[in-house]
Amino acid sequence: MADVMVRNIPERDYAELQQDAKQNRRSMNAEILSLLADMAEMNRRRRQAAKAMRRIDKLWERIGPRFPNQPDSTALIREDRDSR
């Protein structure tokens, strides 16, 4: 497992981290590891979503011309949202 040293943490941020660690009943190290794990997972999900969107776009480029009269889903969603 790798070690990382973080320097020059602004006092305000450090105080927030301390407060969060205490509230979550974790050490500062465990709190920071938890934050890093959460960020890594979020980044993985973003990459997966971007990859899926590229696949959807390619698929739509291929099949979209077969269905030229499809309504714009954005307009449909907006209409539904406004009707509430």
C-alpha cells in the first residue's frame, strides 16, 4: 500500500476534516482514506457513464436514421415537468 504525505492543508479545511472524522468516529487517516475512496469511486462511475454515453451515441448514429420522426425527449421531459 502506498503512502502519501499532504502538506500545507489550509486550517479551515483541516478543522473540517477533524470535525468530520470525529463525527464519523474515525481517525483523520481513516477519514481521508474514506474521502479518497469515495472520490475514486465517483471518478470510476463518471468514466463508465462517459463510456456508456459514447456507446449510446454510436448506436443512435447507426439506428437513428431509421426512425427520423422521433420526438425530442428533452421537450417531452420539460413538458411533463411543467405540467406538475
